[in-house]
Amino acid sequence: MGHTEVPGARVPIRMWADPATVEGVAMQQLQNVATLPWIKGLAVMPDVHYGKGATVGSVIAMHGAVCPAAVGVDIGCGMSAVKTSLTAQHLPGDLSRLRSKIEQAIPVGRGMHDNPVDPGRLHGFPTAGWDDFWGRFDGVAEAVKFRQERATKQMGTLGSGNHFVELCLDEAGSVWLMLHSGSRNIGKELAEYHIGEAQKLPHNQGLVDRDLAVFVADTPQMAAYRNDLFWAQEYAKHNRAIMMGLFQDVVRREFKKAKVTFEPVISCHHNYVAEERYAGMDLLVTRKGAIRAGSGDYGIIPGSMGTGSYIVKGLGNEASFNSASHGAGRRMSRNAAKKRFSTRDLEDQTRGVECRKDSGVVDEIPGAYKPIEQVMEQQTDLVEVIAKLKQVICVKG
């Protein structure tokens, strides 16, 4: 499927979603973004839905400016996945022990490690640059510096909401490990601080939506934001890497006889900013609920906790700024899902998956999300599917 174009104030809105199915408030947000003076392009993914300021599932290309609300408050949120040498035959009939071992190794929700994880104790973990990364924390906004101890203890933790750790099977029966998380509380606090700073700037006073406040090039505010943004994106990447290391260690211990080996980890952000060049112009490309899908780029597009996920390879479609969707995308809010569905519905829709089935995760029920197969069908010109995965264990935050 190709894209359709909807007229926008300064740039056309290129949509890989059916415009007729996009909720009115989300379409208004897209039109609002298209009014920004700095915008050079706007691509809309098939999983698009309403978000704060900018929609989730949009790719915004600007010249000389960046909008922190268009990154989202979970800076660097994304996915990691790795194929193992295990197969379905290695798995026990009862997966509850394995799930509890994963939950013991990786704190979920607001939990944190009692002591910061030493990456040197994780099997084969590359620790080069670790001290330099933490040394750069001294350069982040003063307003959040007092959070360093918590940030070190939350490194290697899942968080809550739609974050998850899963053990999956592909269609050939191979076992994969997969997880979804971001920059934890430190990224959220940095994002909220900078959104607040941007909203105070004179050039943002006449915007149609104050949540679309931007930083512009060659200003101290932009320099400060870029510094903190790129540090938080790195934190998110390290956070996933530490969790994946902890997850792999659990699997090694639980399947000791099988002498498990792992292929290289696939990792991708889906809430972030990248410096990229299109049509001879240097642009700041913001992907909020979208992954990079340049030619040959590996990516991960998850469904919901009862459906499945896709490992993909990008096709390098420049019309989408080399992007693709980040998942199934919500089709109803968390509150609407809680009102609509019961724990019995959750049990029905997650049958065969070892996971929480209580009222605390009803808002994550598969029925609250768009069908992942439909989302994939709408972006066949953006990615090719490498593997389809189905979870058998899902740990929620």
C-alpha cells in the first residue's frame, strides 16, 4: 500500500493510515503541526492516534528547530529483541516459574534495583564508555540533577504502562526474547522540564497549541535540550541493553543443559530525534511512535499482549522519511478500555499466554489496540517482514 496526501497549511500530510479512520482530535493535531513555520515534512504511520501536542505515530521533519512534545515524555522509548538457540521443545508445559524468575531479575512498575546493576557482571556485556556516559550526567539540567541516585538504580528496570518483557516463538518454533522500555523517570523529568522551558520562549507565544512549543537552532535553550535529549536517548538504549542482559542470564540459568546461544540483539528507538539529510537539507527528524526504516535497517513492531509482533527490515522509503510504525497503536484510551473490558475479557484475549490477568492491566488488553495485521498491511512499502513472533510469556509493568 502507498500513502495518501492530505493538504496541510505548510506541507502536505503524507498518510499511511486511512484518513477516514483517524480520530478527529488526532487529525486536528496533524493539521496543527503542519502550521509550524519550521516544518519541512510530516509523515503519518498506520498506528496513528491522539497524543499530547503531537500524535503518536507521526514523523515530523523540521529545519533548525525541534519540538520536545513531538518526541514524547518517554525519551528514547523503544524495543529490543534477540533470537536464541532454544526452540519450543525446550520450554516446560508450565511457564509460571520462568515468568517469576524474569520478574525477580527485572524490577517492574515503579520498582528499582537495590543497588545499581554492574554491567561488568552481565555475561558478555560491553562496558566501554559506561563511566563516560554517567560522567555526562553532570551536564544535564540542574532541575533534575538530584535524581541521579534513582536514575542509576532504575537503569535496567521496566517501568509501567505498555512496557513489557516477553518470551516469544517465531513461526519456525525458535525462541526469541523481546522487551519494550525507555528512559524511565529521568527521561520523563527531563522532557517535562524542557517542554516547560520551551513554552516560555517568545517565538512560541502565538502557536495554535502551546504543547507544540519548539527550540530553535543556535540558541542556548536548544543546545541545552539537545544535550539532555541525546543523553536520555542513550540512557534508554543502555536501560534496554541491561534488561536484555539480565533476561539472557535468567534464560542461561533456567536452560543450563541446552547451553543457550544468542544472535546479535536488534534494538530500535521509537520516541526520539535524529539528525538526517533529505533533498539536500539537514533536518531534525522526530519520530514519536515510529521507528527508523532506512534500507536494510532492522526494526521491531509489536502488537498487544495477546497477539504477536514482527521483526522487520526497512525498505528506505524517503516519502516516510525512512520510517515505519512502532506497533499496533491504541484504538481506545486507557480509561475507555477499563470501562469497556473486564478481567474475564482479558483472560479470553490472552489465552495461552503466561501473564498477569488482573484488573491492573485491563487497560493493556488486546482489544484496546488496533489489529497488528491491519497495521502491517498498510505499510508494505515501508518494511518487509523477517519474522512473525507470538508471545508465550508476557511480563507487564
